[in-house]
Amino acid sequence: MSSWLDYTINGLIVGNVYALVAVGLALIFGVSRLINFAQGSIYLVGAYIGWVAVVQLHTPLPLTIIVVAVAAAIVGLIIERFGLRPLQNSVRIAPLLATIGISFVLDQLVMLTFSPNPRALPSQLPDVRFQLGGGTIGPLDLLIAGVGLTSALLLFVFLRYSKLGWAVRAASQDRDAAMQMGVDVNRVNQAVFGIAAALGGVSGMLVGMYYNQIDTAMSLQATLKGVVAEVVGGAGNVPGAVIGSLLLGLVESYGVAVFGTSYRNLFAFLLLVVVLVLRPNGLFASARQAPPEPLTGTFIAPSRPVRIPRWALAVAAGGFAVLPLFPVSFYVLQTLINAWLLGMLALSLTLVAGTIGQVSLGHAALLAIGAYTSALLSLTFSVPAGLAIIGGGLMSAALGTALISPSFRLRGHYVSIATLAIGEIVSLVILNWEGVTRGPIGISGIPPLSLFGYDLISPTSIYWFSFAVMVVLALLQGRLLTSHLGRSFRAIRDDDVAARAYGLSLNRYKSLAFIFGGFAAGVSGGIAAHLYSYINHETFNTQQSILALTVVILGGLGNVVGAIVGSVALVGLPEVFRIAAEYRILIYGIVLLLLVRFRPQGLLGTI
Amino acid sequence: MAQSLMLSLRGLTRRFGGLTAVDAIDLDLAKGELVSIIGPNGAGKTTLFNLVTGLDRPDDGTVHFEGQDVTGLSPERLAAEGIARTFQLGRVFGNLSVMDNVLIGAHTRLRAVKPAVPVIGPLLELGLALLRPASVKAEEERLREEVKAILARFGERLLPRIDQPAYSLSYANRRRVEIARALALKPRLLLLDEPTAGMNPTETAEMQGLVAELKAEGLTILLIEHKLEMVMRLSDRVIVMDEGKKIAEGPGEQVRGDPKVIEAYLGHGLATERESAA
């Protein structure tokens, strides 16, 4: 029994940490209706500033906390001023994409500065345990609980009794009315981002001390956990976020107690998906109400797509098709093969995110499903690689659509959270389902690509194969867009309420979009598996999802040609300029930010 | 009488927290009738529309459409039953062309490309959309011709802009696109939510002419409108709502003179002012 008390205490302590992140998210959501995907990056920055303070400057604990809070708050203010304020009158998708871009830029900056290797963050507190009933509790537990309670109290006093706090509450209830009554919304935003960042930074430092380890993977985890807690409590609801965090901490702690540590995150994401399905407005949401009527086309930037004549496309395709006949280096072919594989993923994502407006952040999961299916089919059942890849595509279409279907009722930012969580769930299942996926060892010895009994091993044949598959997928998708399904998808994206009023079932058409898109992504993953000959649960990660999203934005949402142009550009340009691998993600993040700010419709325009 | 009833509401109620937005509304609409709902802002008119079209669910009461109980059905189902509506603030699909916007209105009438097969129906739809056999092409072509015919009802307002995205249209043209979209559904019941909002007198007169035409063609229409002159000219009956309740019902002239209506609709001061002016 005593261990249960330990698990409860642990759950509450961890929940307290999540609360520091979630409260910041809730404050920001309340004022800006924005889920700040960069919150985890601030948490990461806080942890590393804490490390610098403790290990290099030897600051005493109270000073460390103050240094971290102030530095993190400054980062938050910079994000607000330069990343988000310019987008105030922009389309709704813009700030969402901006925070994603900011998070990647911050994470990469930390990684480049401190290297990706984990570091120890000593706790500065005596290592003693006090008996408490049947369990034990340490000074760090008390510190975390103390910081959590103190911040909650300070926040309560600030929101309740200070003038700026009143303004924050007013702006979160009705932004326009608050502005008309003379509330300086920019100042409110600054305050909120500053507070949120300070809480997030301190939280990162405390967690680093708690586990005596910090590394750059913390960022995404923190964002996910904070968002889960916030959504469970009801987006924008500050007390709800605290309760959601404690609940999440307990669920995880008990889950770990019963099933083991590797299941910790699985419980967090399952909790999220369950809440999103059953109570998408959170456990403590007020009465249901219809969404406000939108102005037209506010989710994506309205634009006229650039018309490229068919003959030009045919000439370009012909040019790439005959390229291997010329004396080009293997390096060029290899780079273009990568571009074609990414192109297939981008085709998939541009359909899902662009055409039907479901901005998926977990798209790499579809690659993983296709890759594992294809690899296992060819290894276990000796299915020829060509057929196995189609099998991978079909499995991705079916399983991907089934997994994502709970989120079909959600809109905008919530879809991104749900897809992010589902992507994580897929990778956790791959890690833990050793009987089928071989767990952390991964799958090796995957047979090479083959077609009608002939192995495709030379770069030239692989180049032709992947290029041909991508062109076929692109032509099919182009045909889909000119059918009644194309206009139905786009209608759902522009206004799902009006679409439903005209008989378009959201479940049916979102499913069809994910089936079609899932197939393309699964095929891409399948080909990749046979090319790499070894895959594991980390082969297809969130970075690829973000890269694909950048490609899609670069090319123009929903734009088939744009997806391919974007892939060639983002794979090819870093090669042309010989940019070192570790700077690439940073550059993708910056490209995403610049696009959102200056050309939200992408190079070739939204379709 | 009962079988010629197109729409019948009984005790329809919707509460938002402490506020009762729609309070025990009874309403009967016969086939071919045009009934207007008027009332001050916030009276619950649009909420009533949302309840009838399935975008919101009543807390109490029933909706019968052509004798069938359709209370709480999804908007998709109700659209398929033949109920079309326009929206108060305008909900066109901004990035779709005028043609595509109106074609979406005809979505429930797609047959060739959307076979009514259970379970695999959606997959067949995907396959047919990609393969496009002759029947599918012919259906699409026929619907496009129909859309052009519908757009022609608006004179030269929309036809020259048929390939332009809706976001580039003027406000009044967006309202017209919405009505064209509703007509493409071939509705048996049409709900118009302030079709002339934001229109100048010429445009309002045009719209009034169109609604009169639709009525003459035998379409059953429920109209929310603030422009009383239009209401008086077009309506067979007028229903007045205030604070969620029906406070008067009857022919336009009778309702117009009802002191309760004048009080609710125009407020005390205005009512006396208007009487003295008349």
C-alpha cells in the first residue's frame, strides 16, 4: 500500500510541474485564442539557463529561480513582440504555424549552443527523505509543490486585484469589447506572454533538478504534456489547467505503477484523445454553444494560385525523367530521391492540411505505419517489395484514418494537438509492441526495392522508381482536386458549418481525404523502409512532420505542384549551399516563420 | 390540412445557461406559404433557424418536416431532406469560385458519383471521382448548366464573376451567392436569414423581386427580415418574436398594429413617435 501513496505524491508533484506549463498556455489561449506550441521550448530554455546558473555561475537556489524566471520572461516577450504581434490581423492559421516555427528555432538554438547530449542539473537541495504516512517526500518535492502553490497564489492575486490583471481577464472574455473600453491589448499580451514564459522556464528548471537531467527532447514533451493538461481542463481556463495538470500527473503516475515506465506518455496522450472525443471543450467547459460565424476564408490566406501551363509541367517532368541519362553524380540522384520521397509525404499533407484544412502535426506516423507494414510484409510473408509498398500504403490509409477519426469533430488548433498526440501514440506503440514491431531494436535486413522480380539497387533505377510513383500520386491527386471531392474538401476547410448545412458529412469527407493522403504517405514510408533496409521507432519523427509542413506552406496549401516544388527546394537548397545537417532544422524553422509573415499563401498560392 | 403542412414546430425551446433564447415556440408553415419572422435583435430568430436546420439541438419541443419527426437530426440529414438556408452574416466558401460555391448547394443531389451503397459507399465515391465514368461526367455537366441557369436569375450580378473566388465578391454578391447555393439544393423549404442585410435600396428591391418570384413558383419560405416594407409585401403571415417568445402572429397589417409588437419591436419612445408621424 505504501507505494501507492508514493505514486500519488509523485503524481501530484509531476502534476504541479505540468501546471506551471499549462497555466501559461491557458493564459495565452484565453487572451489570444492561440495554443502556443513554443511553450515547451521556453521550458527547455529555462532548464538550460538553470544549468548555466547552477553549474557555471554557482548561484544560490533563490537567485537561480529569479534568474531563470526573468530570462525566460524575456524570451517570452521577444516571441510575443517579433513572432506573433505582426500576425495580429493575419489569418487564423498564421500564429499557429508561427509558434511551431518559433519552437523549432528555439530548440535548435539550444541544441547548437549546448549540444544534444543530456546534462546533469544538480538540485542544490540536501538529499534527504522525510517519512510521510507510508510514503516518503524529499525537499525538492516540497520546493516544487511550494513553487506551484506560490505561483498559483501570485497569479490569482495578479488577475484578481491588479489593474493589468483585470485587463487580462477582460481581454480574455471579449477582446474587442476590452479594446473599445481602452484596454491596451498589446500590453495585455506582453504581460501574459511574460508570465507564461516565466512559469514555463521555472518549471523546466525544476524538472531538470527533479530528474537530475536535461536534454533537448524535453521541449516537445513539455509542450505535449502542457497542452494535454490545458485541454483536459478546458482551453483558456486557468483553474481548469491546474486541475487538469494534477489529474494528468496522477493518471501517468498510476499508469506507470501498473504498466511500467515506457507507458507513461501513452497514458497522457490517451487521456487527451479521450477528453477531446468526449468533451472537446474540456472537463470544466461551460454550456455548449455554436461557433461564431466566420468571415470568409479566414483560416487560410485567400489567394489566387499561380497557373502553370500543362506543357511547362510536362517539360519539367520530362526533364527530371531523363536526368539520369546525363552524367550526373550519384549525389545529385540521391538528393533528388530524397526530394521525391518527401514530395509524396508533402502531397499527402498538402491534401490533408491544405485542401481540407486539418493541419496535421503527426504526419510522420503515417510514414511509420507504411514503412513497418511494408517491411514486415516483405520480411515475414516474403511479399515482393513492390506489392509490400502498396500494402504499406493501404495500411497507412486504413489505420491512419481510423486513428485520426476521433479528431474529425475538432477544428483548427485542436486538430493539430490531436494529430500530434496520435503521432506520438503511434511511435510509442511501435516502441512497446515488441511482438510485432520488434520494439526498440527496430527492423533490420529489409529487402531492397524490387519490381516484377527485378531488384532495384542502382541509384538510377531507384530514382526512376520513386519519381514515377510520385508523379502518379501527383496526377491522381490533381484529378481528385478537379472532382466534386476537391470542392467538397475545400468547402469543409473554408466553413464546416455551412458545408454541413449543405449535406456534406465531415466524417465522410475527412475520412476520404485521410484515406487518399494516408496512402501517399504510406507508400513514401514503404519505399523509404526498403531503401534504408533498417528502421526503428525514431526513423520517422516529428522533425519530418514539421519539414513536410514547411514544404506545404512553401509550395502553397493544397497546391500539388507546390508540394513537389517545395520538396525539391527544401531538400535541394541545403545541399546546394552545403549547409551542415545540424543547421537545417533551424533553417526550416526560420523559413516557416518568414513565409508565415511575408508570403502566407506560399510560392504557388493556395488552391 | 395536416399533410399539406411543410413545417410544424411544437414547444421548441433552447436555453443558453440562464437565458432562454427560444421559448416554447409553436409554428406551422403550409406548403407554398411565406412566413416572416420579425423581432428585435436578440429575439432568438437565428437560434430558431439553427434549431430547424439541425445546427443546434433544442432542449425541448419537436420539429416536424412534412409530417416526419426530424427533431435533433444532423444538418447533413436535413439538407438531404430538402431544407436549405442562408446565414445571417453570410457563410460563403471564400476560396471557392462562384460556380463551386453553388455546386456545393447541389451536393445532396449528386447520384451517379455518390451511390447509396452502405459501408463501401464512400470508397466507391472516391473511386468514381477519380475514374469519372460517362455517367459521372454527364451529371457534373448537367449540374453546371443548372448552376448557370440559377445564376442567370441574378441578372448580370454573378454570371460574369462565375470563376472568381467568393472572397473577391462584394458583400451583396456574397449574399446572392448564398441564395443561389440554397436554390441549387432544389429545396422544399427555404430559410432566408436577413437576405437583404447590408444592401442598398436598389439591391433590396431586386432581392425582394427574387423572393416574390420564388414564392410564385410555389416554394415554401421562412424569412427573417428587418426591412418591414419587404416583410409586409411578401408575407402570408408574420410572426413576431421577442426575448425568445412568440408575441404575435397573423397577417402583416394586423401584426403591425398590435401594440405589444410596436412596443417590443420599436420600443416605447419610438412607438409613440411613429404614431404621431403617421
